[in-house]
Amino acid sequence: MMIWITTGFEGFHYYKEAPDEVAFLKNDHRHIFHIKVWIQEKEVREIEFILFKRFVEDCIKDGLSYMSCEEMCDTLYQRIRQRYSDREIWIDISEDGENGVFKQY
């Protein structure tokens, strides 16, 4: 059984090795990052939705800007895992709801 929350934040990043066709990505640019996190529940209502969402948002406030979406997933996963170990965790992060990454841990 998995529960999930959604949240987001305004952030900036750049892609230093961007191909010439999208060279503008080499410069700082803004996105609204959309985040969805699923976490395994071992019994019903073991993790309260709102409290888990607040925890994830606190993890984000510790700084995820200037990372790729892939790096954001890995960093967020490490922070969540410190509190909720031995669980399956899935994270989806997108730029403006258009392009992104989904990782299962």
C-alpha cells in the first residue's frame, strides 16, 4: 500500500552541458517544480497525509534549487529515508508540469 502527497516550489537551475540546440538552458532559468511523493504504508493511517506533506515541504526548504530533477529526486529520497527507513518510496518531479523524472527507491 502506498500513500502520496503533492507539493511544489519555485526554483532555478541551469544545464551546463546543454546541447547547442537548447543552449539557452546553460543560463539560470526559473521553473515551478511539481513534486509527487509516494511512500509505503505498513498499516492503514500509519502515516498521516498532512504531516507527511509538511515533512516533505521542510525537506524541500533545505534547498533543492540548482539541481537537476534527477538530483532533486535522489536528495529528497535521502532526506525522507532518514525518517522513514525500510520503505518503498517513489518520487516524481517535473519542471512546470511538462517534463520531469520518476524514480522508484
